[in-house]
Amino acid sequence: MSKRDYYEILGVDRGAPKDEIKKAYRKLAIKYHPDKNPGNAEAEAKFKEASVAADALLNEEKRQKYDQFGHAGVDGQAGFGQGGDFGDLGDIFGDIFGDFFGGGGRRGGRRRSRGFPGEDLQMSVNLSFKEAAFGIKKNIALNRKVVCEDCHGSGGRDGAEPITCNQCNGYGEVRRQQGFFTVASTCPQCHGTGQMVSNPCLKCHGEGRKKKKVDLEVSIPAGIDDGQKLKLSGEGAAGTQGGPHGDLYLSIEVEEHNIFERSGFDVLCIVPISFSQAALGFELEVPTLEGKVAVTIPAGTQSGKKMRLKGKGIQRLGGHGKGDQIISVHVETPTKLNAEQKKLLKDLANFDKTKSNPMREGFFNKFKDLF
């Protein structure tokens, strides 16, 4: 089977400069790399084909022979095709795939030591129903890694200077051959810094950080709800070698209330009343988050009737108004009656045939029509 033209494979013109070839190869390699296409034989074949083409065209000598003699001029010379060290492609592999493999590349020689951000932390904060509704300042205690006071984060004892890592020779990454592929990964010994501590600090054992209990005052915004999270930037673990702190995430857990229930920014409240109160109507004091409010229960109120108290709910996050309080009226049926109460209810039952109960009368009229 005839081989495809290398320029066609990479999608570049025959006179394309090296930077354009490199850019085209990087695009194809990232798209078809086996790590992104596990088990995809077609993608693997395209990755190999692009690598062979790039290996030839990025080497001036090979490219000159290919331009003059075609595939015959480079057959048997491509490092990729022969399972070698990728020829000249290996020298630029880190530059092309540094970010892809997580190694950071070898641009400009050995890596300079640079700080790494600290870890993000997470903890739960318990709030009462009212604390979540109105907001509160909470004092919390957490254990996090802070910069070591003895070595000031350097990790070295008595000002000891770092030395070049002997596993990666200062590059911050190690490479290994896996069949056709060279894989770069962060050096496990220096964690990508390219440096090691020659004389470790006794307090932090060379890490530059140590655990410490820290007390924080946290402002919980009004309207926060159960299950939501707050992000406190820079309140996580300290970074290494001058790197930034991580973040702290607070998971909010709101306790249930014995009267109120929350629905979004509305507050629900069930108010029990007696049969006589529902029938005759009366004025009732009901609880809200901000205190008692007088509510008029109209005569003939049915169980389940809802009444809305505007603006008596929970503060909306961001300060854009409040929700409402919704009162659900529940008419209770008495369970223990004395003789006098029973007599009164029996007398009342004699009037049930009148139109004082329109809902029941309408129901039984419809019931009769069914048969």
C-alpha cells in the first residue's frame, strides 16, 4: 500500500516553516493520542502516521531527502517508524506535549524552581434555621498546613540552599519509553520543582509547611440554605516554595426548625385552629421569623386554606428582597369530649341538613347523580 504524503498528513504546504509544522503536528497529536482515545485503533494509527511525518519534516536533513526522493529518501531512517528514540522529534516532544502530559516541558533548559499552590480544604458548618435565614458570623477552627516558621517555607535547615534533584537532573519531570510512545510525568522525588532540600528543616522535615490549628471568623450570608457551599479564597493550605494558598470550602448544614419549614426563600408554617374558630372566624397571632403577627381568620375557613404574609420569609441571597411566609390552616377535630360538648355537637348535627355545609351538600348531590 502506498504511503500518504507527509505534508498532506499534517495539512501543511511543502514550503511550510518549522513552527507551522510543529503547530499542525501538536494539534493532530493531541486529537489522536491513545491516552485520549483508549482502545481506538484508528486514532492510534493516525497518531503514529502524524508522528512519522513530523519526525521527517522537522529534521532538516530528513526533510531535504524526503523533498528530493520522497519516501524512499527517508525509509529506514525515521526514529518513530523503527521504534527508536524518535530522532529529532524526541527533542521537541516535551515542547509540544509538556502541558498534555503534565510535565511542563523542557523549554529553555532545566526547570526553575517555582511554587505550587496549596491544597483546597473542605469542612462542614452547622447552622440553626434562624442563623441561615438572617446570616451570622461564625468562629470555626480547622487544621491546615501553614508556612513553617523555622525555615520560612524553604524546607532547609539553618538557611540550607536547595540542590538539583538527582532523579530528574533538575528538569522536574521523568520520561519513560512505552513502545512507540515517550511519556513524561512529574518527578516523584522533587514533585516537579527540579530541586531537593540538602539539609531538611527539623520542624517540617523539608516540606516547608507544617500542620497548625487555625481559628477563623467566617461571615455566613443571610439566606444560605442547607447543602450549599461557601468558597473562602486563600484560606486553604499554604503553598510550597512561595506558591499561593488553596481555598476553603464550607458545606452548610441547616438544622430543622420545630415550627417552620423552608421552601426556597419562603417559610411554611402550619397553624392549627379549632372547629368553632374556623366556623365563626377570629383574630389569631401567628409566629414569624421576626416575631408575632396578627392574622384574621375569616368565618367559614376550611382546613388547608393558605394565607400569605408578604416579605415575612427569608432574605434572598444578594440582598434582593425577601420571600413570604405561607400559613396553612389546619382545622382540628376534637378527640376527647365531655357530656356537655357531645350534647352541643348533637344539637349542631340537627342543623347539618341545612345549607350551612355547601361543600358536603354539593358532593352528595353529585354522588346521587352517579347511580
